[in-house]
Amino acid sequence: MNGKKIIVINKLDWAYGKHNILNNINLAIYEGGIYGIIGPNGSGKTTLLKNIARCLVPKKNSIHIADKDITQFSNKTLAREISYVPQNTDLEFEFSVMDVVLMGRSPYIKRLQSESSNDIEIAERAMKATNTWHLRDKSINMVSGGEKQRAIIARALTQEANIMLLDEPVSQLDLHHQLEIMDILKRLVIENKVTVIMSIHDLNIAAQFCDRLVLMDKGKIFKEGIPNDIIKEDIIYSVYGVKAIVMKNPVTGTPHIIPYGNQSDVHRKSSGD
Amino acid sequence: MIYVEKRPIIKLILCILILGLLAAVILSATFGAAHISFLDAIRIMVSKIPIIGGLVSTDGLDSSHVMIVLNLRLPRIILSALVGTALAVVGSVLQGMFKNPMADPYVMGISSGASLGASIAIVAGLEYTFSGIGFITIFAFIGSILTIALIYNIARVGSKIPPTTLLLAGIAINFMLLSLVSIIMVFNRNQVEKIVFWTMGSVSSASWNQIAFLFPLVLAGLVVILLFSRDLNLMSAGEETAKSLGTEVEKVKKILIAICSLLVAASVSVSGTIGFVGLIIPHAVRLLSGSDHRSLLPFSAVGGAIFMVICDTISRSAAAPAEIPVGAVTSILGSPYFIYLLYRNKKKVFN
């Protein structure tokens, strides 16, 4: 991280109808690195992410991307700044994996143009970087969940945007594929100078791979900082209501959490039955 | 293979399909009570094409044959082709845009508005024509446009149109208007047959005037829709995805809904509700064209036309001199094929 602010969020509020989801969010995202947005269900992680991706349109002057108000972008120009990997991507009809990846070039292609050989090269590089090149001719609906997630990350890469947002990219994957995706993202940050922001549930994976964590609670940012400052027994207890032991991961040196009981201790009582 | 690599093959297949359409049109013109040979049919048609028409003479041909082909059979064939094109293209667009393989041109309730309009014109006894277009057609057209305007405004949330709301509003209005048609039929027993036959769909009253009304609409609509092919690809991956890849989703949706409504309203008002074309042709041509809308849309246009020309030929000649409603023919031919497609997919998924 070289200290350049790439996203500035200033007094962001968001409500679905009268139901407040985000309250007075203030956050600066610096270029480079992986940001993990963590917090309990309903704390506003996805809503915050969708506001940054402008899937939900925030009020004027609450989010700035590269010093420009996010509401000032057209969808096309924003797609060159921010790529977005949704939690689920379902395609109702058959597209080959590579055709799906090539969709990421859309922000650069004019209405009647087709994908150029340059676009195809960019897609090929992205697919090789995400280990999906061998799947290029398969139907996107016939590959596994992990392969699909990698293909969608490849599509996001072809957008050549500086910022990549991911909504819980690993929550539906097994252990092996979780680590694979996180490794890929880590490499992209280093090799492609992308800033990654993701919502994530697994605190241990978040602590291991993220450079900074944003802990959300009830629509507010509870605390933001490096994993060592966030993954702490007292903080976890006050946000999640979970008693846990935090120790040092003997291999990576990152904080590792072992939860053992809920606030009410219902868990321990019922396990004794 | 990716789309750009497949494009030469796709273009070739499309050319073959277009030749197939021409063959179907000519062949269809030979069917009927008067026996007209394939070559004669070609001569008669080519003689009417500007510029090259002068090279072919119709000397020596029975002048009644020329009249039958040009004034009776050809308008009907061309009209059915245009209706087939419009319905199939609209079906493809709606399936992609709503990300819903069940969507068809009538899903937004337009056809029920047309039926109501036509029923009112029929019971009011409006048998006149206005510059060659019947009042029934005009009423059906107005009915469908009013219906889609109503549904659109019910479904609209601010400046957005959530697809689910639009489809559900369409279904609700569809039921309501069809009930009104039933009530009209109950109180006008002597017109029931006419209304029922109109609803079943037919191009038997085709005229060159109707073609002059439908052709420019279909052509212009198709051109504009083709401009949005890539947006439709992105939208079939979900509206959020399309948006994050640069598509102005709400704007595109409004433009496409407007064009589709116009095309469906225009076709329904000349032909009644012809079912299944708009649902099945997109699924059928996807086997050849793939799901990319840049190829799916032109394939649907040609495929829909071929299917309708064949179905209408069957409808007027299978039980001649009686006529089977073309809507019944499309469904009888279409349903088994649709079930076959389902079966094929099922096998692919579960094996």
C-alpha cells in the first residue's frame, strides 16, 4: 500500500424503504492490498459492497472513486474502474466459459464491434491467471462451483479495473477451493496491482489473507484495521456475542480464532444433554 | 469455441436458413386448390421484383394463376412469415432480458388486450376497413398498446421496472381482460364463434395493406433490437452483472420493452394470438446458433418465419377447403418438440 486513497466513503447512509441498513459509514480505501469486510449476518456487509459497486445507488457525495463522485460515472466508465463478482452467477442459457470471461471486455467494446484479438488475448491471460484456461470451451453451467467462481474472477480481471469487489467469494466452496481462490486474489493484488475488497464470513481466512479488515456491526463500522487489531477476543465477543480464544496461527503468524461458546451459553448447555 | 471463432460457421448456417425460408415461401405458394408448379411460382414472384423482374415474363402463364399467387397466396405467406419473425424475435429478447426461459411474447399480457379490443370491435359490428386495414385489427392494436401501458405503470417502481413485478402484473391483467372477453361472449352469443376463431389466430384475412403496416415495424424493430444483442447477453447473466459490466440496464429494458410491445401488438392485431412460436423457436434455434444473442436473434427471425410459413401452409391445406386455425397447428407441432427439448436437457443434466 503506497498511501494513495482510491475510494473515499463519507457519511454514507442506505435504507431499504424506511429500514436503515447503513448508518454514517466513513471509510478510506488505499490502493493495493486485500480489504475484508467482516461482521455478523445483517450487519450491512453486502449492502456496503453493493453501494461501492453502485448496484445500489448511493446519495451524491457519499462515495468517491479516484476523487470522482460515484454518481457521476456512466455504467460503462464505472465498469473500467470497478469490477464486481456477485455471490452467485447463474446463467439461464448455455455460454462457454470463455464467452463468459470475454463479457468482461464489454465496457471497452462499442455497440456494433466484436471482440478484437486484443480482447481475446486479455481474456486468455486472465484465464491463465485464474487457472480456467483449460475450461474455455466448457459450458459455464457444467463446471463446478469453484471453477465457475474462478471464471467470474477472470471475467472481472478482463475489465482491467483497479478495484475488484467480491461478495463472499468463498462462502460456498470447500476448504481446498477457498484457499485456491484466496491465493489467486493475493497474486492478483501483487502482480496486477488490483485493490481487492471482499465481504467474507470466515474470520480465519479473512485474518490470513486480508491486509486490512473492516468489521461491521448493525449497519456501522465497528472498527477498521490490520487483522491483529480486529481479531481480538473482546471485540469478537462484543460484535458476534461469541466467546472465543484467539491464538497465533503457528504457520502464517496471523491471528486464529477458536470459538467455544455463545453469549448465553445455550450451546454448552445443550451439548451436555 | 468462442463466438467470434464460430461466426463464419454461424453465417453459413444463417445463409442456408434464409435459402430454406425462400424455398418454404415458394413451396407454400404451390399448395392450394389451383395447381401451380414450383417453377411457375418462382416465375410469378420474380416477375414482380423491381429491376430484375423485367427479365422474367409471365407470358404463357394462366393469368388466374398469377392472380392467385400474387393476391391470395403470397400476402398470406409473407404475413405469416412476418408474424413468425416478430414473435420469435420478441420471445428471444424477453427470455434473455428477463433471464427466464419460460417467457414468451404474450407474457406481458399484450395478447389479452388485443383479444378484448378485437372482441369489442366484433360485437360492435365494425366490419368496415380503414385504408385496407379492418377495424378489428385497429381495435386489437389499440387494446394491446393500452394494456402494456397499464401493466408497465403498475409494475414500475420509481424509474425501475423489476422483471418479476412486470411478469406478475402481466399475468394478473391477462386474467382480468380474458374474463372480460368471456363476459362479452356470454352476452353476445351470436358472435361467439367469430371471437373464438379470432383468438385462435389466423392469417387468412391477409392483405398487402396489412403487410405494408407490419413490414416496416418488424424491420425497424429488428434492426434496433440487434443493436442491443450484447447487452442482452449480459442481461441474461443477471441485471446486476449487466450493470457492473457497463450496460445501462433500466434504459435498455425500457427501449426493448417498448419495441417488443409494439411488435407483438402489431402482429397480434393482424393475426390473433398465435401461441408457441415465440416460446419454442428461440429454444429450437439455440441448438444451432448458441445462446449469444448476436446469432440467436437473426436465427430466431428466420426460424420463426420458416416455422410460421410451414404451419400456415398446413393450416390451409391439411383439411382443405376447411381451415385449421394456425394457432392450433403451431401448438400441435410445437409442443412435442418442446417436450423433446426438455427430455434432452433432462438427460444431459442427470447423466
